[in-house]
Amino acid sequence: MYQILTCLAVEHDIRYTLAAVTICVMGSFLTMRLFARARQSASIQRANWLFLAGMIGGTTIWTTHFVAMLGYQAPGSVGFLPGFTGLSFIIAILATTAGFAISTYGGQSALAEGGGLVVGLGIACMHYTGMAAYTVQGTLIWDPYYVVASMVLGAIFGVLATNRVVRPVNWFCKYSGMTFLVLAIASTHFTAMAAFSLSFDPVLTIAPALVSPGLMGGSAIIITFVLLAFGFSTYVIDSEASLQAVARYRHLSLHDALTGIPNRAAFHEHLQLLMKRSADPTARIALLSFDLNRFKEINDVHGHGAGDAVLRSLADRMSSVLRPGEFVARVGGDEFVAVLHRFYSRADGIEFANRLLAEIVKPVAWNGTVLSVGASIGIAVGNAGARNIDTLISQADVAMYRAKSDVTGTICFYDKSMDEASRTRNALAVSMRAGLAAGAFELYFQQQNDTATGTIVGFEALLRWNHPERGMISPAEFIPIAEQTGFIIEMGEWVLREACSQAVRWKNPLSIAVNVAPLQLSDSDFVQKVQRILLESGLEPGRLELEITESGIIDDHRHALLTIRRLKTLGVRIAMDDYGTGYSSLSTLQSFPFDKIKIDRAFIEGLGSNIQSQAIVRSTLILANSLDIPVLAEGVETLAHVEFLRREGCQHVQGYYFGRPGPAESIESVVNLPREPITISAQDVISLAS
């Protein structure tokens, strides 16, 4: 060690030593960064980065050696043999390139360190080849122990250099790889320089063909700095491109591909930042949740291209009216959220919501068609320092659903009473399953009558729930919950089985109508279930009438048509329920083989006084008559309804005028006796006969 320090401090010119160290540090830093980049690159680009790393690394090793050699203060004249000098340069580049290639393609195996070993031994090989080019006036006497020590040190530090890049344990590792490469070059060089002593002979002369130290030093430094500049420029350009690519990928990951506005991930990230920090401790955050009304119908009628155009247009409009501290994102198909950073009063939230609504309700022109949608907005308010983001989101969703069901407006603020309603719905959802197993559900039957004679022609099966604590629960309350939870499939199967089982026992073979929910119709096993129930119950298929709403058909037009055709093959009759409330009733009638049309009660209620209702019902009857499809009117409650429908040619009616729904025992006298015309009253019969 003393001999090495003496060699470094006494036998070398400090100026050349500092120049060599500067070149070594700069070159090693760039070399290891290029090596790391090669490992990260795809296979196509990897060879380019390895070539650059090998060139810069080899040149750094070679230049460090010869610049330091120029600083060695040897007595007499010195020179360099051109052949060995050039060979040492080639060895430095080949060894560095080969070593880095082995480490790169070796992955995480021991070859990663093996490549470093090749680099370290290549440094030693380059050094001693370069020393062979070194010519002095005298004789070089070598100490084998220092020679071996220089090779061992080069190998050890070379292994550590690649190891720290391949297997980093902390942020410092990307710089420690450079440090170990500097140590590999420096320790090899100065240990090897200490390995020889010079026996000066003034009689010897230096051949004139040798390369002079001045030319060697100047050329080496110029070549090195040119390569370093080229390599550094390349690395910087690639780094900038990589940063831009990362920024681009991040932008894509945080923005909706269709509309270009922030997506769900960006929304969560934005909300988390707001929750963590707020410059104003008194400020609160308002979260708005909304989706688009009538958007599904636009997709169904005009196609997804129209729906996409609407979404893009609305996103652009809403983004254009945002102010500082406001944020809007698309989190689903037609689902959006907005955030108001500084919320101080309800007026702030209402103003923001109305500003967004004003843009949403504006018509959208698409392919010569004007499309329009609406929205129901739920608003939840939270403190800026709150931590439970999911709760705030859930509250905004609850408020949105309340806004949808509230006819008084389209904006609704969350309050705690909504949680109680939500808990009540959840409790009902749980109770329904237990109630079905415990026999708490039963069927009520409402008669369907011939309009001209009043004769009962069939019954519709209606589900009732006798809750053990709440008593009779309205279907309007529990049916939507069953549809939301998917329990409607199991419940609907029970209704169908029970209705068929009871109808088959009737002595009077009247028809039985059963409602089919949209979710049931979308069930791929629905036809098999109907067939199995008919076989098990023994009911004639022609007596079963399945009532299907138009909304269930629009959900999946092709699947619904296939299902209905398969049901018709079984012999089951199909009725279109709630006619007139959909968006494409005419095309539906044209496409689907219905056996009956049921006019919705909403149009029957206004027959006595509403000219529009009369016109709609009359046109429906004319259309159905031309298609040879029987019509049944629901919600018939007065004699005026009956007279109008009889006069316009409606074949069947159903409503409170003829009878309210009742349990099975209430219709025993009808279903177990031969058919007879029902007697309404003497005055009614006279009116009907006239």
C-alpha cells in the first residue's frame, strides 16, 4: 500500500492525475447510466445502448490510463508503440462491451456479476497491453505480487459495479455502480504502476517512429471528450423522450379515452389530494354524482355512435364552464362526478350543479338528428381534512338516486335520513329471501274480462308479501329492490311455478298471465325454466301468457327476440305489457310476434276527459286491429272507460271496475264453475247492450 501511495503522490504529476480522475469520473458516470438504460430497453434498442456503453466505457478506461501515464515522471525520453497502443484501445472497448452485454442479457442470474468480472479483467488486460506500448530509456522490472493484486482489484470492483446496477437496494445504488467502476479503473492502474520499477539507461535511445507523449495526450483527451459529449447528448435526449413518454402514459391512464376528460383513477387521485391538504381549514368539499337520463334510449335507438357523440359534446361543454377549484370526470358509461374544492354554503353547490345542468340539457346535433338528455345530481359535502373518501362517494350516489325518484327537482343534497332509507331497502333485500323460503309470499289474482259481455276470460297473477313485522308490503316497494339485487330471477321463477300449479287445478280452464321482469328475460336459462315448470305442473302451454315490458326487450333486442320465439315454440302466448310507455313501440310491434297488447293504465285514466289520451288509445286500437293483435286495457275503473273501449273495439279489459286483486280463495267460485257472463248491474248491462 505504501508503494502505491508513493507512486501516486511522488512519481506522478498531480495535474495529469487530476485530469485522469476527471475523465474517469465523468466517463464512468455516463457509462453506468448507459448500461442501466440498456438493461431497461427492449431487445431491439438494447444493442444500440450496449454499443454506446461499450464505446464510452472503453474510451474512458483507455484515456484514463494514458493520461495518467503521461503524468508518470520517468527519467529520460519516453514514447508509445503505435501497434500496442491501438491494440489496447480495441481491448478496452471489446472487453467493456462484452462484459456489459453478458450482464444485460444475463438478467438476474450470476451472469450479471460475470459480466462485471469481464469488465474488470478487461481493464487489467488493457493496462498491461498499454504498458507494452510504453517505451523508456531503460528496463522495466515487474513485481508479480502487485501485478496479481491489480488484476484482483479490477475484477472485484468490476463485479461490484455491475452488481449494484443489476441488484439495487436503494436510490444510492445507481451512483454506487459508477463509484465501483471508478475504483476498478483507478485501483488497477495505480496498483499496476506500483508493480514496476525503472532501471534507467542513458545509453539507450528512443526510436523516432514512436508516438510522442504530447500527441498521445492531446489525441486521447480530444477523442474522449468528443465521445463523452456524443454519449451524454444521446442519453439526455433519450431521457427527455422517456420522461415525455411516461408523462404521456400517465395522461392516458388518468383521462377518459372517449371524452378526454379525467377518468375514475384521476378522480380518486384528485379527491385524495383534496382530502389530505387544504389551505383553508373552514372550507368543505362538495362532491356531485350524476348520470344521464334517456342516454340508454339514445344508444338503443340511434346506436353507440350517437351515444359517443353525446358524451364527447357534454364533456367538452362541462369542461368549458369549470372555474378554478372545480373538477369533472367521467367514471363510467354515462356516469360523471364533479368536485367543488371550496364549498361554503348550499348555494355554492346549487350554482355549480345548475351550471353543469345548463350544459347537459343543451341539444346535441348528430347526423341530422337532435339528441337531448337530462341528469339528476346528488351532492354530498365533506370536510377537507376527512379521510373516508368511499363514504363521501357513497353519500353522493345515494343523493343522486333520491334525486332520480324525486319529482320536485333534479338536484338533491345528501342527508342522514337517506341512510335510514338505504338501510331499510337493504333490510328488505335480506328479508325477501327469508320470506320466500318461509312462505310469506302469495299470489293474488285479478280478473281479465271480455269488454262486450263482461265474461271473465282469464286472470293475472300478482305477487304480494305479508311481512311478519310490517304486514302487507306494496310490490312497488319490494319489486325494484328485487330487480336491483338480482333476486327477481329467483322470485319470478317462484311466481311462475306457483301460478301454473294453481291454474292447472282450476276446473274452468281460464288463461293465467304472469309478469316477466327484464332480468328474467335476459336469463339464458329462462326458456328451459318455463318448459320445466310447464312439464312439472301439467299446465297446457296455451293457457300461460307471459307479459313482457318494452324495457326488457330494448336491453338486448336480439336476445329478447330469440327468447320470445323459443317461448312461442313451446306454445306459450306473449303479451306486450305497459304499451305506450316505451320509446320504440311501433318498431317493437313490427319485430316481435306478440299475441296481445296491454295498454298502460296511464292512458286509460284520462279517457273520460283527456282528448290526447283518447287519441292515443284509439290509434293503438286501430294499429293493433290492422296487425290482428288483440288488445287489453289496464286500469279500467269506470263505466265511461268500458263504454269508450267497447265502442272503439278493445277486446279485453282489466281493472277495479270488474274486480280488485284477491287471494286464490276469492276466485274459487269462478275458476271451479263453468263459464258464465259476469253480472255487473242492471243499469250497466242495459248501457252495454245499447
